[in-house]
Amino acid sequence: MNPSPEFFAAVRQHRELSAKLGEGHPDVFKAFVKAFRLSPEFLIDEVHADLLATGLLPPSDTVLPNGERGWTSRGIAAQLVHRRD
């Protein structure tokens, strides 16, 4: 499935806000989340595979209410700190 026009608009909005407000701004994070939610499944799968391959995403460390494996922010942060050292 091809990305929707709404996805491209959300990505554009994220880039514009990021350039204007800086990456740490809450509105930039909200724009990222919106773009992520509109992302086509194939893109999410690709990014997930890349994160695992590069070691940026640790092994899953929790189970979500629906039974799927997931990650905590603490586990991801620990992985990033470990890679930095």
C-alpha cells in the first residue's frame, strides 16, 4: 500500500515544526506521533528491522495488554546509553 497524502502532509508538518521549534519541542513530538500513526505498515516494518539490525532497539522487555511484545522507554534508553559508551 502506498503512503497516503495525509501521511506526507504529517511528515511535512513535522519537518517544518522541527526546523522552526527544534527537536525537543512538545509540538514537534506531537507532529512526529501523528506522522507515525499515519505511516504505512511496510514502512514501520522496515524501520523496525533497521533498528534491530543496527542494535538501536533492544530486545523487547514487556508484554502489551493485547499479548504482543513491546518495549519500555527505560529499556530503550538503557540500550542507547549502552551504545554510546
